[in-house]
Amino acid sequence: MASPSSSKMNQIYIGVGVLAVVGGLYYMQTKKDAAVTNKAFTQGSKEGAAPQIKVVPEEIDKVSLKAKDKPEIVLEKKDGNWTMVAPTPGARVQKSAVDDILNGLKGLTFKDRIAVGSQNFAGYDLDEGKGIHVVAAKAGTPVVDLWLGATKTRGQMARLGTDASGTVWSVSGISSWTYDKAPKDVRDKKVWDLARENVTAIELKDAKGAFVFAKNESAADAGAADATGEAGTTPAWSGTADGKPLVGLDAAKIDDLLSAFTLGGVLNADDFGDGKSDTETGLASADATVVTFKAKDGSQQKITLGKSEGTKRFARKDGDPTIYLLAESPSAWAEVGTEKFVPAPAAGDAGDAGADAKK
């Protein structure tokens, strides 16, 4: 027969067990209710799962990008090649620029929920005109529809364009700087490839006349160090102005001309003049300057320089309808005169020449 104290202990154990079961059931029910109940959100709360997005760059075939007040950019991949759909249909784009856009999405990680509601967008630069909107799609279906805003103390601010709740998140693994681009930033700016050592002749023509320069291969082969043609040496370049020899030609100026159009073996534009007429660009004017570079293999590169826009100048390559804006260095070779190639005589030399003329 059990003692009174033993019976009392059994009752206590049973009571504790019942309380544990009841407590467990209450916890499970409370957790279940929380999962199906909308709760008011407070700033900085981490309740609710953060979005998870996986981007495989190789599978993306369309990208749209609208950075702040810049024009929208739409790029599309066809047959493995990316081209521009808007704002300039068919324009060539830099593969490296597309790679930067897509690879920048690979590390996207949503961290903390910052705020909820579209009324908060302006405070985080996530509204139209301030935010950066990027959409990457596969076979017509968006893989990511993302807005990037300001960088705050808690990191890069972002939101999903498909999120009706308007939740603002802090994100990592991505920077709005990568996507703050204008159309010219993703376009292929290359005008041509041209190695300066292959150039054997250059022509500059405009309404005022024509300059023709020829490379003296014998001087180049001999390694002539004196490009100006001092006594006893062969100049690296010879030239004519309207068919007459350019006496005193400073061949170093030809080197400058070559550098302006072949630096690093390539000529890149600074911007584009899309949509501008020939009247606006001056590319069909008689005052335009046509520069032709002839190569050893018989090929040539020809470009027309039109009106200036600041220090830049509109240009169009022969056989290419694209209107380029060239930087100051190549632009400076439009509308040049003899003084560009033949240095003015020193004051003393001019006096001596005058004295000689009187004899």
C-alpha cells in the first residue's frame, strides 16, 4: 500500500504533465494564429520572410533600366547578341555593360524590412524621378523587378515593383551606382579600329582646300629620329596644301593628328547625336571637314566632322549612319589651316627673311 506522501507526489507529477501538455497546445495554436493573421507593421520589424530572388545572367534575354530622370533603356538578346530596343532601336551595345547589369543582380540579398507603404518611397528615393528601376526578364517573364534608392545607415534601400504592399527593404550585394546609367553608358562607342603604324596617307578636305600627307616609308624603315627633316635626314611625313608642297612641315603635328584618331588603335565617340538632322549637325554642309586615313593594305577609314557642340563635334563615319559626338582631341582637326602644320617663323628669322628679301 502506497504511503500518503507517495500518492501526493504522483498527483503533483500528473499535474505538471497536464500543464506541460496544455502549455504546448496553447503555444502551437498561438503560432498557427500568428501565421494566418495580418499584423500591423512597425519600422525596422523583421517579421515575415524576406524575398529571395535568384538571377542566372545567362538565362536573361531582356533588360529594361530607368535611372532617375534619364531616358529608359531597353536591351534585348537575340541569337546570343545584345542590341538596344529603346531609345535607339538597333544600336550596338557594350557586352561589358550588359554583364555589369546582370552580374550585379546575382548577389542581391534582402535583409531588413524598413517601412511599408508607398507614402514612404520619397523618403528613400524610391519614387519616379529619383529611384532606379531595373527589370530583368526571361522569355517574357520578369525574373526581378527591382527599384533601388538611397543608401542609408542600414544599407542600400530597395523595393520590389511587383509588391503591392510597397515594402521598403535594406539590401546587400548590389549598388544603385551600377545601374545609374544613361543610354550612352551602355552603347558601343567604338567608331573604328585603326593601328597608327598601318596608316600610310592622310587627307583633310573642307571648303577652304585640301591637305594631303604621305608617310615616307624609307625614313620609317631607317628609323629616322628627326621627323622634321633637318639637313641630311629624310622627313617621316611629307605634305601638300591644294597640291603645293608644304615647306617646313612639322611632322610632329601629323603624329598629333594620328593620336587624335588612333589612340590605342581605336577611335571612340564621347556621345551620340541621335535624331538630329544634317542641318543641326552640319554633316552635309560644304563647310564640313572630311578626314581620310589610308592603310598599307589599301583599306581606308573616312569620317566627316560637322558642327561643334561645346568642345565636341558631330561626326559620321563613311558607311555608318550613326551620328557620333567626338571628344575635343579629334574635333580640333576640323577647319584647320596651314598654320596647324607649319610653325610660324621666330621673330628673328622673320627679320632675317625680310632683310634677305631686300637684297
